[in-house]
Amino acid sequence: METTQAKIGEGGSKIAGNAVALAVAGAAGMIFTLVQLGILSREMEPGLFGLFVVLRGFSLLLSTAVLAGLPQVLVRYFPSFQRRDERKKAIAMFSAFTAAVLLLGAAMHAASPLWSRLIPEASREMTGGPVLAWVSLASIALALKLLLYGAFNGRREMHLQMIFEVFYLALMTLLIFAARRDLGLVVLFRMIFFLNAAVFAAGFPVLIASVRRNPAHPPETFRGDIVTPSFASYTAYSLLLSFVALAFTDFDRFVMAAVLPFQAISLFHVASRINSLIKRFLGFPVIALQPEVTRIYEEGRWEELAGKIVIFTKVTFIG
């Protein structure tokens, strides 16, 4: 019995390590974001900067639609695959999700004449075909990167997410600085597209290698009464919650464009961005805890779930 329990506990909790990794990435993100905001607010006209903020919020909406809640599905199912040593299923799911994002992204890109009507008229008059094309491509690339991060989260290897995100932010800051005299909407969204695409291209083989290194668990440690939720219903709830989360972040800038001048939006965005960066640190323990809850459930240690969920609820309430 002791041997079985020892095997069940293999790997141990990674909450502390993952929370630290997310905190390091958050700290680096705060520094790089503040530098970026400083350059953009100084070098761009307030109206153009405000328009960029509006289109950035709209781009996040497009990315959320293309993702269809899939990153959160990976966070739920990857710990199960890891525990059951179902490596092929994990790789197949991520590959299928990647293909789905690309197909949905291609459909969204082709339908740009339709969704561009959702952009407030004041913004639409200042954007042309090339701008919207790069907004669309940047949204697809961002969706792929977030899908990759969802897989790293589900694998409980958030240090990998930290490494890729820090490199992304550092390169983005350097490119913005290098192009500070010639910053425009096309230039900025082109940067976002290429850097996010590069992160996904570099991270994909790293993820696959991580899955293939998954340690095997003896069959006697598996519990026959462990069940996973319905894939369809879980995906639907994840999609709904992803839009709810977006409504409380950057999408409000897009809505403001219908009633406020771009200069006012640019000022609001700087202050709001700094505030959100500070609050983000409160959510890191929660993010690190999510796949741990699934791992504990998969190991049949249900008596521990109540305590973990209480911690989860308290941290969420404080955040």
C-alpha cells in the first residue's frame, strides 16, 4: 500500500514552482510593458495610439472567437492524459486543436469584410485594407500562442511559458524601440503577428518533446472510478467564460471607441494597463492551482480536494 501511494504521489505538487515562474514572467512583463507604453505614448500621436489600443482590443475579441475556449480544455484534459500516460491522445488533441484554430482563423480572415462592420465607424474610417488584414493575422497568431500556453499550463510546466513569454516581450520591446520613428498600425500588428507566430513555431516541438517524456505510471495506481467531464459541455462552458473574461479586460477599449475620442482612450489605457499588471499577480496562484486540482482528482485523493478548492476560492475572492 505504501509503495502504491508513493507511486501515486510521483511528481508532487508544482504549485509553488509554477506560481514563481508566472510571477517572474509577470514581473518581466510589467517592466517590458511599461517601456512599451512609454515609447508608444511618446512617439505616436495620441489619436493614433488610441486607435491602436481600440484595434488591439478588437484583435483580442477575434482571438477569443478563434480559440473557442480550447486552452482551458487543455488545462482540464492534459493532466488526465499525463496521469494515465496517454501521450498519443495528448499529442492528437493538441494537433487537432491547432488545426481547428488555423481553420477558424482562415475563415475569419476570409470573412473580414463582414466582421469589419463591427468596428466603430470612427475607427473604420481610419483603417484600410492592409491594417485590417494584419489585425486578422495577428489575432490568429496570438490565438496559436495562447493555445500553446494552455498546453504548458495543463502539463504543469509553466516555466516554459515564462521563458517563451519573456523572450516575446523582450523582442517586442526591442522592435518597438528600433521602429520608434516609424510606428504605425501596420508596423505594430505585423510585429505582433510575426513574434507570436515565432513563439508558437518554437514552442510546438518543445511541447511535443515534453509530452513524450511523460513518466509512466504503473497500472495498479489507476482508479477505475475516475471519470472525465463531457468534452462538448466543457468546451462550451470554457468558450463562454473566455468571453466573460475578455469583457473585463481589454475589450472595453473597443467599446469606448463608440463614445470617446481616441486621445481619451489612449490616456485611459495607460493608467488601466498599469493597474491590471499589478492585479495580475494575485491570479498567479490560481492559475498554478487549476491543473493541480485535476491531478489530485486523477490520483483518487479526493479527501484533499476540499482543502484545495477552499484555497482556490479564497485566492479568487481576494483577486
